[in-house]
Amino acid sequence: MNNYKIVIQYDGGRYKGWQRQGNGDSSIQGKIENVLSEMTGSTVEIIGCSRTDAGVHAMSQIANFRISEQYSAKEVKNYLNKYLPHDISVIACSIEVDRFHARYNAKDKTYLYKIWNKEYTHPFMRKYSMHVEQKLNVAAMKQASSHFIGKHDFTAYSNAKSKKKSMVREIYAIHLEEEAGFLQIRVIGDGFLYNMVRKIVGTLIEVGSGRIKPDHISGIIESKKRDQTGPMAEAGGLYLEKVKF
Amino acid sequence: MNNYKIVIQYDGGRYKGWQRQGNGDSSIQGKIENVLSEMTGSTVEIIGCSRTDAGVHAMSQIANFRISEQYSAKEVKNYLNKYLPHDISVIACSIEVDRFHARYNAKDKTYLYKIWNKEYTHPFMRKYSMHVEQKLNVAAMKQASSHFIGKHDFTAYSNAKSKKKSMVREIYAIHLEEEAGFLQIRVIGDGFLYNMVRKIVGTLIEVGSGRIKPDHISGIIESKKRDQTGPMAEAGGLYLEKVKF
């Protein structure tokens, strides 16, 4: 058996998220596993680096799986691209050392959030960004974002359904960048709780709209109360952009 | 009455093209006219600068219309953006001199065609570009494109249903540019026949794939035979990008 690594790009709009559920027809993981099982004639399980939520996109999701060494990396890539739906693409495939593990070996992850900050909608990006009509105060958002940096218990920024043992995560950096009508927010960390990035961005939007003060952020984190944050930002604006190993 | 000019951006994917047909529900022009008639309480007719085909997009379509001077340009823009569907946006509105005419005053038009030239699909751009798997020979396409420049009878590059009196059009320039997996083709001219840009691009793709030789282009134009050109490139890759007045 070889250990294959794939780099996947997808439009999450039609899917219930990365993680397989039931027969897998509504998850990205399931779609890929089904094609690989079809190719090899036996059940294949793939390990994804980051479990993106329903509707969230990926520019570079990483996964690994073990299948018979009779397949070259190029054959695997071509087969997947031939049979996967057009909103999921395998942009690279390689054979890795046996101990390579897409989840355990991931060092830091970058999520990118795109806000279209104009009074009118962006016809081509309406499914790939969140439209905020009110002009956001980016300086205040930058100030607020600094309070998320570091190791914190992010219970307030988690989903109530989350069953993780530890709610502690470390955020290394948050970058805000304005470009041609878009406000792009990059959140870099060692890992994220379910819905966490969207709750952070939702809170930053509240700050940018003047409804939450930048220096209230630390208090919200410390409160561990989920009802203190801003509402979750829309799934369609979020992308898993980069993973470092 | 004031003469209003609007700059419109749209995703043409859901529409039968710019031009109103019947009750207008399936055309961009019709959608805009219906909102303006709703706003003013009387029938409004708008003049578009370029009639984009079914499925073709616009980054900057220009139109003008006359309505009561009680409305400020800002009011018109806001009303349209409030009631138009999310795939049509009015990005600017101004009041012009009475003789301004979006079609007659247009000097040159730039159409942009996006080809995604990789072996796998682009999940986010699959509806906004044409996917060509085979690596295209861009040098040959550049050579071929030079033969379209100038004033020609473009019957071969028109649609058989076209009822225009004159098939003569002038192409000022064709630019090909490779960028991050995309091949972008800009065709600049004084005007275009129905389907003409898509037939030119389709022919360039045939040249890039080695099925038509660059120096056969002039002969195809001179033949005036529609079956000599390449097949029409997909509507989803085409954008009305810019209009000069």
C-alpha cells in the first residue's frame, strides 16, 4: 500500500461540509471516497486536514489515504478529476512517506474570509463572499482582531453542539486587507473549533459596524458565553486557504 | 425629463441575453425596465450599448433612459439595486446631456473571454470561464489573432439568423494574456455581430489545439462560409468588459 496525498479545491456551496455523513453523497470527503472505492474496488477512507463546515469552500484542502501501489500519483489524480463533480478538483497528488498524516502533521491553517463591502451586490462573487452594505470601520476591526491573538479558551466562539474535550486553541495572526471593494480577513491558527472562524468574523463585522467596541473582545472571550459574540458570518465567504506541514 | 446613464454589472447565466423579449422576465433589459416602470408608474424604455447574448456576462454594460427629473441619480441607483435580483447590479448612475445615447455614442467595445487552461476544472470559476483541458499553443493563437485585425466582412463569423444589413465590422486589437492558469482574450472593436466574439474565440481555440493553422484565418474570413470557423466558445466565459464613448 502507498500513502497518497492530495490537494483539493472545492466550491462547498452544494455540500454539507467536508466530513462524511451516512452514504457520503452530500459531503466532499464522501464524494472523493466513493470515486476512490470505485477505482480500487474496495472501501477507501481518506483523512482530511481540516473539517470545513457546510457551504464553506477550500482553495487547498489536504487529505491522505492508502491504496494499492499499482496506481501512480498521476493516475490517481486523473481518475479523481474525471469522475468527481465539477465543483471539486484535485490540483495535485503525490506519494508520501508512510507516517504522513494530513490531520496530525498539519502545523498551521489559514482561513480566508471575503467580505464584499459595497452598497450593491457583486454579481460574480455573490456565492463566494458575504455582502455587507454598511461601510465597515476597518481600523476598529484591526484593533479588535489583536485581542484574539494567542492561546485562549474559545468556548464563546464555539458551537453549542461541539463535543471537543478542550476548547483551547491558539491564533497566531489575523490580517485584514482591503482590495478593490473586498475586505479580506485571514485567520491563522493551530486549529479551529466548529464555526469558530465564522463567529470571529461575525464579531469583527459587529465591531466594524459600531455595534461592539474593540476593547470588549477580551471580555467576550473570558465570559465563555456564546451569546456575547456577533452572529456567525455566512458560510459562502469562507475558504480554507492554506495548510502548513 | 432627465437623461440617466447607468453602468450595469451582471451574471448572464440565468438570462436569455440583454435584449427584452416579450414580458422581459428573462432578459437583463426587461428586468431593469420592469423595476424602473415600477418606480415611476409609467413604462420606461432603456437603450443598452451592446446586446449581450444569452448567458454572457457584463462587467460594464452602459444604458440610458429618460424619466422624470424628480429622481436624483443616487435615488435611481439605490432603487434599482434594492429591487433588481442579486445577479444584476447598478454600479453607477449619472444624469447626462440630452443628446447622450448609449448605443450611437459608443466608440469602441472590449469583450473579454476567459479560458481556464488546466487539466482539472476551476471550482469557483466554472460558470465564469470556459474549461479547455488541452494545453493551448498561445504563440500560434497570437499569430492567428493578427489576421482578424482591421475592417472585414465577418459573415463567416456571424450567426445565420443575423439580419444585419452590413456584415462589415472593424476589429482594432486582440490581446492574449496568460495569468495563473487562465488565458484571457480581449477583443476590441467598433461593434460585433451576434455570436461573433464567441466564434472568433472558438476559432482561436482550434488554432491553439492545432486543428486550424494560423495562416488559414484570412481565407476563412474571405470565404464568408460559416462552417469554416471553429465552434462557438461557451457563453459563460464571455464578458462585456468596457465601452468607450
